[in-house]
Amino acid sequence: MPESRATPLYKFWRLKCGDKLDLKPLATGQPLDSETRQKMLNLLADTISEMKTNYGCWDVAWGDVHKVGRGGKLFPVGGAEFKSGHREANFAETLFDVNSKPSDDNPHQYVAHNGSMAMMLMFFHKDGIESYTCTPWGQSADPESPHFMDQGEKLYSKARMKPTWWKKADLMKNVESSITLNVP
């Protein structure tokens, strides 16, 4: 969640541990030796210190660090992928994960740049299909379109999805515009 204050500390600590330690035993459920556990505690102290320097506090909100957006519009986001060290010990995948990278304007802020482009949740009922979708940005690549970043702002940043319409009658109630093509 964007308001989570423990998750950024965990992320940066885990990245530091993944870069400096062998976390492979964690992927197979094996315990770490006492020397590695002590190094982890030292890295935690280092991470807290760095967060105070970078953000002014160690308990900064996830959404203050992680954003989704484009065209200069950024919004707090709850999901973001991060990898480090041994992939099997550091990889997580959820419906709302996207890859993020440091912002060009602020290297301590991470902005989603690619990942799940068309998430869909479907329910198959006896009387038809019920489904919901969300695009991390918007359906349009045109910066002038109202659909350039609308889903990122109104849906993705709030971990929400919108309904899709499988029946023509439902679709027609939600048509915003149409174009008629005349083929000779």
C-alpha cells in the first residue's frame, strides 16, 4: 500500500543484503549462519542511516518513494518490483507489480517504467463472463488524450480495476466516441 511505512525500509535493506550476502539458503528454506545474520543486522543499521539521509526519516511512506506516471504526472503506487542478488530469494510477482527505476529528476524516487501492461481478472459464471482490467498508465499514447494517464491516476495508483463489457448492450452504455469507416 502507498501509505505503508515499513515496506521501503524492508525493500532497501533486502536489496543491500541481496547485493552483499549469499541469500540462496533462504530460497530453499534453510537457515542463515550466525555471521550472515549479524551482517544482516549491520546492513539494517546502514539502511536506516541512508534512509534518514535520503528521505529525512527512516519510515518514509512507500508511495512517497514509488510512483507511477508519465507526462510529468506522478502518483503514489503500491506495487513495484525489485530484484537483487539471487533471483530465487528476491523475486516477487503480484498482479500490480511493475518494474521501476530511479527518476531522472530525483534518484531517490522510483518511477514505474514497464511491466504488466494489461492486467485482467476474470470470473466465469453460468450466465456469462465478469471481468475487470487495469492499465498502469492509460490506453492512449497521445499525451493530449484524457486516456494518456487516466488509469494510472484513478485505478492503478489506488490498486483498483474497472469492469469490462462483454455484452453489446453493456458496451453501448459506455461508448465515449465512435468512428465509422466506409470501405468501398
